[in-house]
Amino acid sequence: MRMSHLHHFTEHHRYCVSREFGLSVMDGRMLGSVYQPMVGAFAISLYRLLFEHVPAESIGYSGVEQQRRLFMTLGIEPNEKGRKYLIDQSSRLEAVGLLQTCRIYVPETDDYMYEYELMPPLSPADFFATQHLTLLLRDKIGKFAVLSLREQFWNREPEEWSRRSIGKENISLPFYDIFQLNTHVIDYELEQALAEVATVRQPGMRETGEPAIGYSDIILRFPRESANRGHVEKLRFDHAQMGIINYVAHKYELNPQDLCRLLDEDGVFSPEGEVILDALQYKASQHFRQDMKRQEKREVAAAKVVAIRPSSNEQSDDSTAPVEQSVEMEYYVEVPPQFMTKCDIHQYNMMLRNEPYTRLLQTFFPGAVPTQLMDMFERIDLNYKLSGEVINVLIHYLMTMVASGGDQRMNRNFVEAIASNMLVKQINTYEKAVHYIRDQSKVKGKGAAASTAGARPRPYAAKNGGRSGKQEIPIAVDDGSVGTVSDEEFAAMMKMAADIKAGKKKGVSDAT
């Protein structure tokens, strides 16, 4: 728990507790036998006290109370020494992954309130597979005690069973082989009711393995003599502006140092101190493209030395946007062939709705994204102002069309023609984009059916259809049906030829 001033953490400040799990017998044994030697009995007592704030048979949030309850229940004096001790015990729980503490600023009261979010203890397999926790436990109780403690959590399989496990075959049936979901009927009332009564955070609202950049990460690296220093200091309590900055940072994979460099440039802030999204996105896009070019050069240089090397551009599969938007089953699209073995239809549609197009493109390619392809969609994003989710649907439509075996190439004119058509039709939401590609697929299907049904060809082909613009003239072909010439016909032809020859000689003599 980072605390710069003890007056910000007193018994008068309010707090609440949140958790999304319950403690099993195994969890209780892990807390007493494994975590307690590392953090101490008092820290585990604090953890159990916070856990009991929410009823054991439910999950969610506790009521808002003053921290006086914690001081009185734990027998801590509400003075400077007691505050330091409680902060130290909370920090121990945070260090081993059992607690996350958040401080929330309340503008109405010009004060802070705290949220203690409890995390479940690791299972024995996960704990002993975590190196730093195992080493900490070894430093506390010794190496042989760690090995003995680890053996107490496992029951070995019988010897006769282990010999038969070589030919083990998984014959379990998956979900969709047993159950069939009716995806054509959408229960809007149920979805709305579940959203209204939800007491825990949605998965998209939770911090992922790629945490958001905080105000402290920016202000510590930002130069004091910069002209934008005053604007950056105003971001401390402006969560909307910090959300915009984190959106751009996630979209273009910016770290705090890169973000400070961009915020220090001219034209990023308005005279009122607000972040100009278009300007920041443009500068971030330039930085992103330059970094891609440098990465490509490094890979080319490394390939000359190392023949086989894993790609350094692979992105983590659990990278998700800070706030996820749900997709109704009515607007689900089919999973393209490239993703059949990677994800199901639910995961693919959530990725299509929430991921930035820069990251979605990377999932379609095993290595780096082609530069021309990135240029096309960057132009559509920055110049045409097509929304991100519509661009993702456009990418899905193009990739599916190419993968289906058609002869259409993904060139700039073709992609921009579809994008401009979307702009003219005001396709600005995910649902409208799905309707658009479905209509286009129907039109394409009717055209293919008409061509296979033997429709009469037009006298003049289209200009770009691959045929000549002139009318087709039938050519006589000798199919072998003509027989040999009879003697009478041959004599008649010879007589005609003699007459023509005599006529030409007569004409020549008259001329002379």
C-alpha cells in the first residue's frame, strides 16, 4: 500500500470490501500452512476479517463503513503507530497476491475512501509452480520443510494405475454435443435484469494482465519544464481524460515513457487543457508505425544469424480492451477458417467487438502484418473516421471473402470502395455493420446462383469482367461432317475455273 501521508489513511476514512470467490477447506489449509509463515498470523487475521465482511454464502460488495471498525476489531490503537502497522500488514497481503487496495477520490467531500478487493489463495499446484513465492517460503521455514509441506498436499496415484495411464484416451463429450442453444430468440428482459442486479464487476471492467497507465506513472516521468506540465497535472482527478489516454495507449501499445513523450508535444492539448483525441491518435499512430518498421528491420537482421526464431510480435491472447461491450447472439458472425481451432463463436465475436483493429489484424497473420494492409485500415480509421468496431467487421468480411477461395484480391481500391459505401450508408455501429455484410453476402450468393443456372450471356461484357467489350462473332468449325467431292461437282468446278481464266486473258488482250 503506497501511502505518502498518514493523514490520508485514518480511522475516519470510509472503506468497503469486495470479493468474487468463497473459501474452501483447501483454501483454509493453504492460508494456515503456507501463507501464514510468509506474512504472519496478524496479516492472515486481517484477511479473514475482511473476508467476513461479505456473507460466506454470497459474493460482491460489503457495506460502506469507517475504518474505525478495523482498528477496534484488530485491537490496534488509532494513532500514527497503529496506522503504520495496519498499512504494513495490508502491504504484506498485497505482496503475496491476497489483496488489492484501491483509493478513490470523492470530490464532494474532498477526501478519499478505500476499497479492499480480496483475491483467492493459490492452489497447491499453482503456488509451488510460482518461483518467488516458493523461495520466500523457503527463506521462512527452510528447504526441507517446504518439500515436506508440498508432499502433504498430494496423494500419489496407485502404482498399478500409473502403468495403465500410458494408453489413456479422453472420451469426454463437449458442451455442444449434448446441449443446443436457441440463438435465434433473444431474451432482452433477462439480459437487462441480469445487468441490473449484477453486484460484481464485469470482466471488461477488471484490470487485465496489461494494467492501465495511472496518473502517477505519467507525472513521475513528465518533464517539469514542459509547456504542457500544467495540463498533465490537471489529469489527476479527471478520469474521463485518463480513460482517453489509456484507450490510445492500449490501441497503439504505448508504455508510460512513450506516452509522456507524446503528451509533451505541441497540439495534443486544447487551450482549456483537454486532450485532443485526433491529434494524440495521429501522433501515436506515427510512433506505432515507426516502431513496427524498426521491429521488422531487427527481425530481418536476426534472421541472417538465426535460422529459426519465434516471432517477437506475438500478442497475448488475453489482451482485452479496458471496457468490453457484449454481443447479442442475433448479431453473431461465423468464425472464419483461420480461427476454427483457436476459439469458439462466443470468444471470436467478443474479440471482434472489442479489440482495436491494429490487434485484430495481428491475429490473422503468424508474423508481422503487411505494411500495405496496415496503411489501408489506418487511412480508414484516421481519415474516414470509421468506428473501430465497424472496421473490425470489415476486416472479418474481407478475410472471410479471401479465405472462401474467391478470385477477389484485397487491394486498396476494393477495400476503400467498401469503406466508402459504409460511410454513405451511415454504418456506424457494430449491429449495422453485421447487417451490411449479411446483405452483401446475400447479393453475392444470388449472383453466383444466376451464373450457375445457365443464364444467357449478355452481348457486351462488363468492362472489368475479364472479357472483351466487342460482340462475340461465332466461328465456323469443321466438325468432319462434310464429305468428299463427287466427280460431277469436280468437273463443274474445273469448267468454272477455265471460264474465269479465259475471261481474264480476254480482258488483258483488249487492254493491249
